[in-house]
Amino acid sequence: MPRDAATRVETVPPDVLALLGLPQFGDLTADQVRGAVCVWGSERLTAERAVDLGEQDGPDGRWWPRGCPACTASRAHRGLFEHAPSCEQCVDSGERCEINRILYRLVRAGHR
């Protein structure tokens, strides 16, 4: 999986993205749709401070959401609590679960 140089985390796979909870396309501003502003907040993003959430399908075609490190970390932290209790791998040993590892990296990247 390729690494994102801006945040030093792996590209966010669909299973992890579902736990982060992207807003509905219709609820976003034009700046959020084009990745200039965090999809969960109003922070303007730069290449150095953005977490790329991957290409998505929207009602008007493709869009490329991005989040600020703080909002992404907060969502990832909640995602860990939602995911871990029902995941056999996480219950046995969290470091064996790819979803757990990616969420944990997103949390850490947001607190740098």
C-alpha cells in the first residue's frame, strides 16, 4: 500500500474510511469537495497538512476528500473504539489487524 508523504500513513482503504464516516456529498461545500478544506471542519488544507482520504464517487462524478490531521485523528480514535470490540484479531492482538494499525497511525499522525 502506498504511503502518503504528508501524513506518513498508508492510503486509507474503504474499510477504514467507513469507520471514519465521511459526510454526505450533498452536505459539503465546494471547497470541501475539491479538498481545499477539511471535510469535517472548516480548516483550510495545504499539501503538508492534509490527510488524503482517496478518490470517491459522488452524484456529480469523482471527488477527492481530505481531512485535517486533528479531525482525522478524532474520527480514527472513535473508529478504533467502534471496531476493536467486534474484531477477533483486535481482541487477540490489535497489531495483527490492518484496520487497527491504520486507525492507530491516523490517530498518531494527528497528534504530531
